[in-house]
Amino acid sequence: MTPDLRLVAVDMDGTLLDAHGAVPERLWPLLDEMRARGIVFVPASGRQYATLRQLFARAADGMPFIAENGTYVVRDDVEISSTPLDADVVHTVVAALRETTADYGVVVTGRDCAWVTRTDAAFLAEVAKYYVEREVVDDLAAVADRAIKIAVFCFGDAETEIAPALASVGETHQVVVSGANWVDVMDARADKGEALRALQRAFGILPAQTAAFGDYLNDVQMLQAADWSYAMDNAHPDVKAVARRIAPHHHDEGVVEVLGELLGVGL
């Protein structure tokens, strides 16, 4: 069965991007094909909008982006939706993390910038992969009123070392493991699924006309918003349990392979 495809939402790390963190070269002609057919392609990531736009500079004009795990949705620098955090949440998260012995760093993200206090090279190198617009500040509380997301990087396993420390925060906010080393804290109303539904409403597109690809726990709600949902072969088991289909491993350009099949385009 060939879908009446109108919207494609794709996670980045572990899903679309290759082993070197790059967009597969074979995707660019597919983007041209989708644009010609009126199919909206949406990068959907925990990454910053500026970082996503840089990744897709060759095709970014007119492209919507689901950034910061759904807390910021934007197209051509015009905000479609955003979900800010209460300023006191930054203090709550920092206090809760003092209970863990894990090696971690905190990133407070806004619409246009990310802020950190930890300054060692190893941590900043990890932050730089996802946040091209960033600043070092003396106190995260000073930027808390501009926060839309808090991201915690763990040099160990985020799911077992960081997420449990934030269990109490999860009673009132979204606390989601977004990668092997990352946990994100967001407003309870915010996730990639809500962001995708906002785009479906904005463009008049149905779940039956939507495809979504993901690999980690922050992708679950997005996959649930699309009838054509794909977990990557390398995906977390809980993501595979939710998705209706399995795509090849991201190292094998699984997103490109599936989109080529759905579009009937030889690659």
C-alpha cells in the first residue's frame, strides 16, 4: 500500500544522521522530490533550531523545524509554537541533580541560545554538537526566565544515572531520556508528538498522511501521531514496541531507503 503522504517528521541523531553526524547525501534529491509533490519534510530533534537550520542549510527555506524536543516549532525564523518553562524549574532540577554522583553538566536552552556554567573541554565539545548558539554564564538562574528546555548531559548512562534523580521533577514536567547520554526536562504539555500535531493542524494534514521516524524515547509521542511510524533497527526496545514498522539501521541510511520506497523513487 502506498500512502497519500503529505508530512514526514524525522528525528536526527540515531535516525537520519549517519555515523559521522551528517545528513546522508542521498537525502537531498528526495527533499527536492517531496517539495515538488507538496510533501512537508520536518526535522524533529532535541537539537537547537540554529543547529538544525545549519544542518539543512541547502534546503532550509520554507522548511518547518521541530526543535528542542518539541518545545520550539519554527519556519523561516517565524515561531509556530513554543512552550516555555517556569523559571523556578531550573533551580528545582539543579537541586535534584545534587543527589546523584554522576558526572554531568546542565544546559538551559532558550529559543535562540543555550547557556551552561560548566566549562571543561570535554563537556563543551558535547554541547557544541547540538547547540551552535551557546554562552557560558556564572549562574543558570540568571537565564531561567528565558528557558524552554533543560538538557542534562551525562558522561555515563543517562537512563540509569540521571533520570532517576529527576523522578520527582517528572511528577509535574516532561522528563525524557533523549539519548544514551541526555535527559531533557520540558513543560508537561511539550513533546515531539504535540509539536507534530500542531503542524498537522496548521497544514490540514491527517495522521494517515504522516510518516515519522525515530530511535529513542523522546520520539515515542511523535511516532504515535503518525500512522506511518518507523522505529530504526537500532532503536530503543520501547520505541520499537510503539512503532508500526521497522526501518533499517541509521548507519545503513534507513530513513533514505524507506522514503525512497514510499515515494517510488529509485536511489
